[in-house]
Amino acid sequence: SQQGEEDPQALSIQEGENATMNCSYKTSINNLQWYRQNSGRGLVHLILIRSNEREKHSGRLRVTLDTSKKSSSLLITASRAADTASYFCATAGTALIFGKGTTLSVSS
Amino acid sequence: GAGVSQSPSNKVTEKGKDVELRCDPISGHTALYWYRQSLGQGLEFLIYFQGNSAPDKSGLPSDRFSAERTGGSVSTLTIQRTQQEDSAVYLCASSLNRALATEAFFGQGTRLTVV
């Protein structure tokens, strides 16, 4: 079963713009993680935010977590064509469960 | 090895045959996960191994699917009597410790095609 649900399913922006993706989940979690996938193969971990944290930054990435609303957002600032990929949130509870992902397309 | 290794990279099999997919996790990682991803879809959780604990098999779609992890390291996912709907990329991941408190490292997956 999939717990996380990303929104939007697809996002197209121009280079230099910011991209925001949202994730909603249903049950309690230990932490929430964001991953990136290129070309439908292996995923790469981007950032982890613990359930007692509200915001976290890593380079051009900013993640927020609202446990009362069971939601998280991933912001990519100053996007680049190389950011084109699928982005998934994953909730860590009794297992690591992924959502369906947001496909981001950044055009130059 | 330096990363999670999966073999084979690609597997084409005839409907009704059994297949085995292999995953070599990063040395020292106690947690191992298997996922299935159909074209353009998200990751479907299959099974989760954590150390010597009983695996979480709640995601296995049918009794044709099974997985083992020998010696706390290598894992094999077996699909018996394959069907066309089993066609997908099967992804394996491992992480350092329990409680899912650290990032998972993924292999490049096995693309299974059932014809």
C-alpha cells in the first residue's frame, strides 16, 4: 500500500523558477524522506526530516513538515534543467512507504 | 561493494516460469527493502527485512511472491509462476540501522518482462 500522496503529479517550469511539491500521508511517522529518481531506475536520497522537526534545508532544497496536517512540502529554489526528474516522498513508520511521485520538468 | 547491487539488470521470462532476483546490500546495513515499480508509477512496497527480526511481508501481492535474506546480507526475491502483470522494475534498497531513521540506498533495479 502507498501512504504518501504527492501533489501535483506533474510540474513544468522554466530554469530559475522555484518548484514546490507537496506530500500528504495518513498515519503517524518517525520521519519523512524525499527521494529523486532519474530515468525510472534507482532512487537517490535528498533529505530526511524527523517528526519533531518543522523545517530543514539542504543547499537549494527546503523541506517542511506539519505533523498536525500530516503533510510535507519540498521546495527546490532556482531550478536547473538538471533538476528534471521524478520526486517521491517516503514515510517511515513500520516500513518505508513511498508515494506516487511528482514528475518535474525544467526547461532551459 | 560500494553500493547496492542487483542482478540481473534485465530479465525476460515466459509466463508461468519462476524467476529469482538478487540483491546485495551495502555491507553492514541491517535493513533491506524490496519494492516494485510499474511504468510511470510509484514504488509499491513488497517486503522489509530488519536484522534478525521477522520480515514485514505485508506488501507481497500474492503467495507467488517470496523473499529470503541469508546471513543478514544477500536477499533473493522469488516470483513463482510469473504472470504478465508481474512485469515491472524491482528495486532493492538497504539502510544502516533500524527504526528507518536513516536514508535508504537503492540499487539500479531489475527490469522484469514476462512474455
